[in-house]
Amino acid sequence: MSKPTITFASGLYDRMVPLYTGEVKTADIDLEFVAIDNPRIIFDRMAGEQAFDACEMSTSEYVSRVSAGQCPFVAIPVFPSRVFRHSFITINKRSGIKTPKDLAGKRIGVPLYTMTAAVWIRGHLQHDFGVDLSNVTWVQGAIEKGGSHGTPTVLPLLQPVKIETNTNGKSLNELLDEGHIDAVLGTAVPESIKTNPDIVRLFPNFREIERDYYRRTRIFPIMHSVVIRRDVYERNPFVAKSLFNVLNASKNAALTHMKYLGALRYMLPWLTADLDEIDDVFGGDPWPYGLEANRPTLTALVQYLAEQNIIAKAMPIESLFLPVE
């Protein structure tokens, strides 16, 4: 029997490079790696036209579709993107924001209200800092250009939220710089932080805060999961386990390469110290795949999605991922 050809779209992250170059391979599928470094493009193409057999996908968008019973995908517990998000809250000091609680009632820019990064940041603010976000006006649009953040296919919220679509042609960065909005949160830090002394991070000591957050909670926020089109999986169920195994092997190979210090693999002058910190804080592997290793993170994300009216109720994380380990 011939091997199925599977198109797989992902950013060319370090953990994907061994797979992309062929250093690691899977024997039972022909994998065509489609490298796209803008994840929004991948999400929009997969959600809008099911353009790939498998791909990285916004975890919040995937979970919301499962919850609504409108999901043409299945997922495996592989997490191409995960980011601590405390450093991605930027404020204009002229708005009188000095503490997290000062965000209550403000106008806050966000690329997409339902994006996973925004879900995490709101969860942090509410649970760790007691911020009341119920009266916030969310101004939705791209951070560094006018218009929208991609062309997402997003399910409606289950409860109304004050969301304004930014249609004035200016970017969220410009609106923050000019004082028309009070803060921006999302997946990037606005460029005006380099030119306007009033534009600063809410948490300038974010690395210390994030390290403490992980030690307390064992949560390293997951942004993206890997999904497979349901019809592809139903034709060849073994594809799920094969993909999980090869993606895990690719990640492990990348971690091994990173730890070789004869010549620094990345342009990080203090990579040696970063690796020591990875050993100390994460036990050597900061990027585990699989369900159990990520249970605290996934449980928190599902809870935040329910609290923020993106899904009807929290669901067991076992119901979201195929049993491939």
C-alpha cells in the first residue's frame, strides 16, 4: 500500500527545522512541509478553506470549534508555539495606569479578542492581579498597520463584550502613541515603545514575574496546537500517531542541537546562561509535548475560555486531543 502524502503547514521554528531538513523522518507517510512564518495566514487558510492536511492552529480557535460542535479537525498534543505573555502588555503612562488594576474601564487595543494570546493575558490579569475587565472597551485591529489582524473565521461570543473594530486607518500602535487608546495587549510590542517615553511595558520586570509564575503554577502558556483535517484522519488514523512521533523527535533533536555550545546555534549572547536556567526551572526540557506534561497549562486555558464566554463551559482536556502517546 502506498504511503499517504500529508501537507503540513507550520512556522519554521527551531523545533521544526530537523523535520523540514529531513534530519528526522517518518516511515509511513510522505510529509510535505509547507513553511509559512505568519501563523495568522495558516489559521485563516485552514479555517476558511481547509488548505492543508495538517497544520499548527490557534488553540483557542480549535477549542472554540470543538465546544460549538463545528470542528472539521482533530488535534494531537503537539504545541509549536508557547509564550509567556506578561511582557506583551504595553501602556501609555499618560492614561494614569500605574498598576494592573488601573486597566479597569480603559480602552485597550487587541489584534483579535479571541486570539489565544489575549485569552492568556486576560486570564493572568484577572486571576493573578485581580483586574476587573468587565468595563473595558476592546479596540480590535492590527498592531502595526491599519485594518484587521488577518481574515479570521471566528465564532460569535456567547455573551456580549464591548468590542470596537478599528476602522480609522491607523494602527493600534499609532492610537496608543497618540493617546486614543490606553494600552495594547497581544502578540507584539508596539513600535512606539522605542520612540515615546510614555509607552512602556506594564511589567518591566517580566522575566522575573514569568519565572515565578511558572514555578507557582507549572503553566507555560500554549498558543498553538497541531490539527489534522478530520477527513484525512478518518481515512488514515495512523497519521495522528506518526505525526506526533516525528514532531516530538524533531523537537528533541532541536533541543540537543541548542545545547551544543561549541558554537552558539542562535544569536543569543547569553545562551549558556539561558540553558542553565532551562535546566533549573524546566528540568531540561521547556517544550514538552503530550497531555500529562501540559495538563496544568491546558486546564487553565480551557477555564479562561469558558470564563471569557468563548466556549460554553470547560471541558476535559482528554476530549480535545487524540490519544497518541
